[in-house]
Amino acid sequence: MTPVCIPLSHRGVLALSGENVYGFLQGLLSNDTERVRSGSAIYAALLTPQGKFLHDVFVVECEGVVYLDAEAGRLDDLAKRLRRYRLRAKIAIEDASSRWRVEAVPEGAAHFGLAGSGPGKTARFDGCVSYIDPRDELFGVRLLRQAERPTGLPEGNFDDYEVLRYRLGAPDGSRDMPIGQAFLLESGFEQLNGVDWEKGCYVGQEVTARTHYRGAVRRRLTPVALDSPIASGVRITAAGRSVGEMRSSRNGLGLALLHLDRIGDDVDLEADGACLRVLKTEG
């Protein structure tokens, strides 16, 4: 069966080049950029010094340039923050969204020669960089494609990608992680291969590591099914008691930030007149 290619138009691309880009990013991001240097893609976050979410990024290299796939609407903010940390380092940071497209091919591993590869494994394919999604191989392939060189694959439906994302419990930037408020481990980054515990220091590392080693995660983004639309930020209750907040949702599925000790298989959840049901993550 021919795979479909789903445009992720809500994502943009920053290009970084110059001296020691990997070392520069290593001191900023939650994951190990040395893996990118050796040919793998990674998923990572840029945090505040207090360990709170600012940006999520996919990092991949092509012909000596490091590309960050990030939220398109907040690309200027990401670039400004990176330039602030750059100081005197000779690193160019530019918006490359006009030249590159971000796409997903959920069933595309065999088509791109990546069948049997693990998360993050990359390959070149006709003017694009294809890689197994580093969060979970069940996402399939993610593409960084030159704008003038289409894949030739039929276009898929973004709703299908959203269904997959919700079922895998994966946040999508500030839609699910409030800026300057969300913590990585509450957002599932450890399960999504977005944090490296062996690398050196990065911005926000101390808080993230302390939470991890103390086992202090009491809330987590959780896939839910809902019988009617619920706006992001709406309080979720069980028997009149607050148990969390809604995040993004679409077509009866979504993510909610829930207190782990307040929910169970036999607990009915409600929010703004809608009923919710906790789903088990796939994979």
C-alpha cells in the first residue's frame, strides 16, 4: 500500500550553522546533540532556568547544517532566545521555513528505506531528510523536505496524524504545554525519548533531574476520549473533586493533565458538561 504524506504546516524550520553548533545546543537542550552529530535525529526541549517549558524541537542535520523543527507561530521567539545565548559564538541562526517543509509519513518506513530502524534513524531521500520519529517508532517517518522537491506521495489527512498523536500521548508544543508553566516529566518527555539523563548540564537540567530522581511526578499528560468538545484549560473533575485540566483535543480525542493519584479505571471524569474516559497509550 502506498503511504500518504501529511503536511505539518504548523511547524517551521530554523537553520543553524557555524562553529560548534552541537556544543552550543548541548548546553541548551534537554537531549544529547552528539546523537545528531553521529547521524540520528532527536526530540528535545528548551526550558527556563526553573525547568519549565519554552519550546519543543526536533533536531536533525543535513549537509553540515543543523535544522530545528519547531512551532511555526513561535519561531521568532525561539530564534531570539537562541541568539541571546549565542553571545560571541560564530553561529548563524535563520528562518528556513520558506525552503523546507515538515511532513509526516506514518506508514513510510519501508518507502524511505528505514524499515526495522529504531527511533531517530535517518536517511537521505530525493532532496529530503527522512527519519524514524525519535519520540516513538509508531509515529512512522518524519520528513524535512526541500520545498521545491515534493515526495510524489498522495497527501494525507492531518486529522489522522492527530488521532495517532493523541493515542501515543504526545504533546504538540504550546498547544499542550503552557509556556513557562509545564514541566517536561509531567508532559511525558521521558517516555518520548526527549530527555537524556547522562549528558551534561543544560538550561533547566537541575529541576528536571531532581524531579526524576525523587520520583516526584504527580501529574501527567494523559490520552482521553471525550463525548463533546472541551476547551483547553477547562478544569476536569471526578465526583466534584478537581483532578486536572484539559489540553488540546480533536474529533473526540485529546490530552489532559491529570493527577495520577486521583484517577482510576472506575472513576468518571467530567469537564464543562462533557464526559471523559482515560485511554491507555499505544506502544
